[in-house]
Amino acid sequence: MNRQTIRYAMAGCIAALAGAVMYAMVRLFVLAQRVDASILVVNVIAFAGIAGLLMYLTKKDRDLEEEELLKD
């Protein structure tokens, strides 16, 4: 995996996190709906999964950076 692909994936993760928050805000405040299972699933399970993927990508990016430093 190259660094450019990792950067795009990280940007996608951040956009997905923002989308999850916006989904909950629209459902709760704009549509004035009660908290239901879909909001909990999106904001707890999906948020944790996306955050885990983001942490993995950050580690992978750091490892590639260290590899480039040692190569030179």
C-alpha cells in the first residue's frame, strides 16, 4: 500500500465519521425522531469500527514513513 492510498483512505474514514454524526443529528434534531436502534448502531458500532480502521491506517502510514527514513 502506498502513502497516497493511505491518505485517501484516512480522508474517507474522517468523512464517514462526519457522516455518522450528521445522520444522528438530522434524525434527532431536524426530523425530531426518538433515539432508535439505527442511530445507536451507526453511532456506536460503526463509529468504533471506523475509528479502529483509522487507527490502523495511521499506524500503517507511520510504518511506511519509518521505512522510508531507514531506506535513505
